[in-house]
Amino acid sequence: MAKSTNAFTCTACGASHKKWAGRCDACGAWNTIVEEAPLSQGPGRGLGAHKGRAVSLSSLMTTEAPPPRSLSGMEELDRVLGGGLVPGSAILVGGDPGIGKSTLLLQGAAAFARRGANAVYISGEEASAQVRMRAQRLGLADAPVRLGAETNLRDILTTLDNERPDLAIIDSVQTLWSDQVEAAPGSVAQVRAAAHELVTFAKRKGVAIFLVGHVTKEGQIAGPRVVEHMVDTVIYFEGERGHQFRILRSVKNRFGPADEIGVFEMTGSGLAEVANPSALFLSERGQPVPGSAVFAGIEGTRPVLTEVQALVAPSTLASPRRTVVGLDSGRVSTILAVLEARCGIPFAGLDVFLNVAGGMRVNEPAADLAIAGALLSAREDSALPPEAVLFGEISLSGALRPVAQAENRLKEAQKLGFSQAILPDSQKVEGAGGMRINRIADLTRFVGEVFGAG
Ligand SMILES: Nc1ncnc2c1ncn2[C@@H]1O[C@H](COP(=O)(O)OP(=O)(O)O)[C@@H](O)[C@H]1O
Ligand SMILES: [Mg+2]
Ligand SMILES: [Zn+2]
């Protein structure tokens, strides 16, 4: 008989491995691979004789209206959920410890509850008194949220079954403990079992369930990624230490667009919504400085302007620094290689520091041109036109490729007082809305036109 394989799981990314290794080759993390108890084989003989129950099948036609979504009134949260909360859905909220997940979900629970939803908050990490103190500090003590402190999965399910709330928050999934699984709380087996039970419960009883999951650094505690595939919606709460901005980002959503973001500011009295993130991310801009480029981006359904900042300095190191924050470092390496190979502008012997102002993270390839602009501007010590935004993807040949939603990008830029856009020659633009459009065919021409000879 074949032995059960893939009994080793990476606690950081959830990848299965046939044998133990010090480093996960799926995500690159060290010491995160743990052995899982093999799945029980059930009562004998495999499924060859398959004496199951026949499932009743139906047509694709539906007469049912889509379920009504409920709104919290916190617009940033509602948007990231895909336009409100879907009854019976399971939502994973991941993020670093201390980033503000409990704060966000307590505020969210209070907002839903104040609009009439029956909301239950189960804390497995903090005692009820601690959660009450937080509620007091956030000015939510009067919100009709019902609070429990428990980690026993069976007791939690029984409670939810009795209460039948509209939504339940489980903070966090790593503290839960099921008596069905012989493994420590926080282990891959426990976290998966708890998530599976709760997701199944959510579907069966129509209770929307938020599962909080800490991103873990050490390998013994399973991270949120091991349950991503079980839930309907995966949201990460991110932010840089030392910045007060927090970004809620949907990376998967069965009920709405992924990549939608909500922007918050952490204040003494909790998370404040930021309705106009472009203004926020650009507010640190002063006089035109070399190394700064404004990228007109799209996050989900919303245009967001961000500032890409570069610093280029002679290096004393044999292999110069490439420090990248908030951008994909692979993408940055590619752009540096294209600048060198296609435009003859070397960065060898130079340290390169790149980041996005305000702690924002930008993943769009459309940011390529702004990244190249910031790098060139820093290297040439020459500021880009301060009234200009940039967008466009750079191909390996150095050609500029068009990107989606040009009109929305231009509209947002104009709203924030920009009057010029530098974009790919091949970009179709229906209505520039008064913006002056500077079309560029490739990176070499960009260097020539924007920075003189280069
Ligand atoms: N008494 C307090 N006064 C002001 N801010 C606080 C207080 N307690 C916690 N915070 C803020 O809230 C953050 C913790 O948020 P929390 O929601 O507990 O994070 P998480 O649940 O993601 O671990 C802290 O990093 C801090 O910035
Ligand atoms: Mg917490
Ligand atoms: Zn991994």
C-alpha cells in the first residue's frame, strides 16, 4: 500500500513537502516545516466500493436574488469586503502582531451591531476585561456587541449555534483548540481543523465569520496562509512600523474584486478611515526634489497616487546595496537591467534605495515607468516636472506598454492638482480631461526627453 506522502507542511505558506527540510523551497522561509499527523485512513478499503449517498444535482438556473449584503457604514471596510458583508461567508483577516487587527474588528463589530446586526466577538487571546478596556478607549462601550473569551472550539460552536449571530469574530484562529485533534493549539493541524469547522458552520448556519490570523515568524505556529484556501475572502492588514497608516487589502474574494484596499490611520482613539488616500500619500511632498516620481496607480477599483522615492549614491561595497521597500524587488532589478542594457545607463558601483512614501505597497507593473523615473532622476540629480504623474509598464526590450484604466488614473491626478501625464505612446486614452499628455515610445526616448541627453 502506498504510504501517505506530503506529511510535512510549511507553517508560513502552507506548502506540502514529502520530507523535512530546513528551508521551504516554496516561500524561502527557514525552519518553518513541521511534520503533520497523517490523515486518518477511515474505516478500511479506500473508496473503491464507494457506498456513499447520492448528491442531488440541479440546473444552473437560479430564481433566488443574490443575498443582501449588510453594511458596517465603515466605508473602507465595506469596500474591501466587496461592497458589504455577505451572510454565511468566511473571512480571514491576517496581519503582523500589533498591527491593529483586534482594534479593526472590534470597531467593525461595533459598527455592524449599531446598525442592528447581532454581532459576537470571541477573544481567545485577551481576557474579556482587556477587550472591554479597549472598547472603552475606542468609545465603543455602548455598542451592542456580545463578548466572550474562549478557546475551546466545541464550546465556541455550541455558543454560536445557540446565539445564531449575523456575524462572529474569532480572535484568533491560532488560539483555538479542538478536542478532535491531538496537536497543540497553533499547530497546522489544529489551525486547519478549527478553520474547517468554523467555515463549515458559517455556510450551514448563515453566520458570517471573521477569523483573525497572525502572520508568524517562527515555525511552530501556523500562519494565516495555511487556511487561505478554505475561506471565501482573504484580507491582510498591513503597514510599516513607525507609520500610522494601515492598509486593508483583499487578496482573494469570492464575492467581490480582489486587490481592493481600504486605508486607515491608527490614532489614540482607534482606526480612523482615510477617504482620500492620494492626498495622504502625497502630503509629504514639498519642493520638487531629484529622485521623486508620482505614480498614478489603481488599487482594486480605486485610483491612488503614490510617490516613488529613489536615492542613488556611490557605493563602497563590492556588491552595491539594492534596498527596496514597498515595491517588488524583482521588478526593480529588471528595470535596472533594462536601463543598463537598453539605455546604456549603468548602476554598477552605485547603492540604490527605493521606497514608496507613506508606507504604501505598490504591486502594479504600471508603476515601472515611475520607478525608472525616480531612479533616473536620482542618478542624474535632476527633478522630474513636479506637475507630472507617470504610469506605464516597461518590457525587457525597453518599450513602454499600455496599462488598464488610464482615464481613472488621469482623473485622480487632475483632481489632486497635477496637469501633465507621462505615459506610453501606445496607450489609448479616451478623454484626458484637460491633462497634458506626454507620450513616450520607449525608455531611451524617456531618458532623452525628460533628462536631456541622459
Ligand atoms: N492604550 C493604548 N493607547 C493607544 N494605542 C494603543 C493602546 N493599546 C494599543 N494601542 C495601539 O493598538 C495597536 C495594537 O492593536 P491590536 O488591535 O491589538 O493589534 P493586533 O490585534 O493586530 O495584534 C498597538 O500597536 C498600538 O498602536
Ligand atoms: Mg489582537
Ligand atoms: Zn513555505
